[in-house]
Amino acid sequence: MVAPLEEGHVRLYTCGPTVYARAHVGNFRTFLFEDILRRWLERRFARVTHVMNLTDVDDKIIRQAAAAGHGLHAETAPFIDAFYEDLRTLNIRPAQHFPRATEYIEEMVALIERLEEAGVAYRSAGSVYYRVAGFPHYGRLSGARAEGLVAGAGGRVDADEYDKEDVRDFALWKAVGADEIGWDTRLGRGRPGWHIECSAMSMALLGESFDLHCGGVDNIFPHHENEIAQSEAATGRQFVQIWSHSAYLRIGGEKIAKSMDNFATVPDLVASGARPSALRYMLAAAAHYRKPVNYSDESLHAATESVDRLADFDARVRGHPPRAGENEARVERIAEARAEFGAAMDDDLNLPGAMGTVFSLIRVLNRELDDGELDSASYSALVGFLDEVDDVLGVMELVANERAGNSLSEEDRALLDLRRVARERCEWSESDRLREVLADRGIVVEDTGEGQRWRRL
């Protein structure tokens, strides 16, 4: 569990999108891990300050803007708006701060000047570089040895694009011509390197040393390694207490990435029939955040079933007023499940394990509900637990919106009720006939241990 530097206040920085295109669903595997983390921290601590940057200047963005004949804002604004829309679609809580790199040029320049004073930055042909050999702890996060590294290994900077002393060094400030997009500063006319952006923005908003920094595993090297090197060389302090990284989303065994040309966006998947609630569940809870998730029709279907099982149970509990009294054994069972849920979440954010506890409780209580109503004490404890679960999982609001948009007519409901009664009476032929009638009306019915479920085709 986190032990924040400031008592009761967790400071969290997460690497946001580079807004040269719409973020793909693989990016949202990371953003959802970070959302679950933030939600759990907010249950454990009085205050959480979350900063997520928007990288709105880099070589690719500048090339696209120049080709289109407009400025950076015109190039990036549609993709930033699309990112916010996708956050809403997946019910991801917005950060308190979304700093844009173009808004923090002065802070970047000041940080580069501190690095020059510390002797780990140098100028060459108008650009400024970080001297990797000047930071003996380089590689501490990634395990990469400084010897033989190439600064462009992450694909964001061509190692031969700029003049520098050592192939391992990376650009802090890149000189540009008078007719190119850039800023006139004390360093000369230029634009920032990728890594200096996050160091400057995070320290400006969270302080020179803070609690948590997150991203995908592809950020570990070189991005986060370089953040550590430049931040700690400038301040002489530990930059971040805890680093957390999520594993890739895969499709067909391959990492989903724009460079692989195998990516899809959130709107793409929703348009193809994926429910936002199921997408959220699959990306966040299908596997521990440190393990890869494979996107497939089967994994999405499993997530849909899990969401529906939880939502149907929640509706069943809340839809029947409890009777007076207290079943002490049941109240204790719910309390134990709640404690197990919390322990799993405290254990490196083990959401799949936590949800296993929830579904085990649902299985037991569904059988008990078949025999009668809940007592008032159990009802109160259970509703409180379900509220806590969804405060972290974040799917019930999405389910409510989905079901409101797919509401049933009175005739549809009557047919479902008739089929339920037929099954209760073991009238299997009538049950099958009604299933076919409902299918003709665009309603798919599935039979589960908790009763029949329906969904629109």
C-alpha cells in the first residue's frame, strides 16, 4: 500500500496521450488501470491529486500541422476533444489537471537551465542534450545498462537527427529554424524534447518529489528512465516513490499499436456492438494490470456476462424491500467478503481477485434469495458493499445507460415473463418457442444460474 509523502494526500502522475491521432483501445487498457488505481486510492486516503499530461507537441504533430498548413492547436484540438469523449464513454474519472506541454515551455526551459548548472546538459548546434554518462544511476528503473544505449530506441527521436556528443544522449531542447514551429526562449529558438515535458509538468503541479507515476510498460524505457535521470540530476532528490506500469492489450497475440496497424478506437468497438460497460470490465478486470489482456470476441463476451451478472444481482437486491430482522451469519459473511475485497485491492490492485470474491458471494446469496427475502441488516450491509465495489469498478452507471437505451416494450416484458414462468413449470417446449419469438423481435435470451438474461441483437 502507498505511504504518501504528505500524510493523507497521494500525488499521482499518469502519462496521457500524444494527441496526433485518436487514442486506441490499447491505450485505454493503461488509462483504465490508472482509473481503478485512483478510485481505490480515493477510498483509502482523504485526498488524491491526479495529473495526466497531454503531449501536444512532438515531431510527428509538428509534421502533420505543417503538412495541413495550420498551427499546433488546430492540429491537436480534435484529438483532445475525442480523448475526453472516450473518457466519458468508459466512465473514467477525469484528472484534476490535464496540463498541455505547450503551456509549460517556461518551466521546461528553467529545468534545462538547472541541468546545465548541474553539468549534465550541454549545447550543440543550437540544441541542448542530456549527458547520460553524467548520471551514474541511469538504468535503475528499467534495468537497462547505459553502455550501448541509443537515445532513439523508443522510436520517438531519430538517434542521428541531431548532433550530440554520445549516441546515448537525448535531446532536451531541439533547435528549429525561423520558419518552423517553435518558441523563442533563453535557450534560443526551438521546441522541447519529449522527456523534459513530463518532468517539468509533473514537478510544477505535484512538487519535485511525489508518490506515484504510472504508464504502460512501453513507457519504462526510454521515457520514464529519462524522466528520472533529468529530474533527479536537477533536484538532487528522489523523483518518484512508486512506479507502476500496465501490460499490453493484445489482439491475435500481438501488441495493439498504431505502428502495428492492428488497432481500433473505442468508438470503433462500440459501433461494432461492444457495450462500454463490457469494454471497461474487460480492460480493467479480465487480468491483473501487470499481465497482458488478449482482446477477442470470447473475452468481450465473458466480460459482458460478468457485468450482467453483477448488474442483475444488484437490481434483484435493491428491487425487493427487506424484511425486519438480522441474520448474523449472513451479515458476517458479507463483512468477510468486503474485507477480502479490500485485501485483494490493497495487494497490488488485484481487481480480478477482488471480483472473484464478489461473484462467490453473489452465487451463495442468490441461492439464499431463492428461499426468501433478505433481512434488513443483511440488506444494508450488502447494498453498502455493492456500492463500494462499483465505486471502484465503475460499470453500473454504464449499464443503466445501456439498458435505458435498449428498453423493453410492455409486450416484450410480457413475453419474457411468460418464458420465465414456463421454465419454472418445466415447460421446455413453450420456453423454447418463446425464445424464438423474442429472437424474432431482436431480443436474445440466455439462461443462467441466476435466471434468464436478455440483450438486444
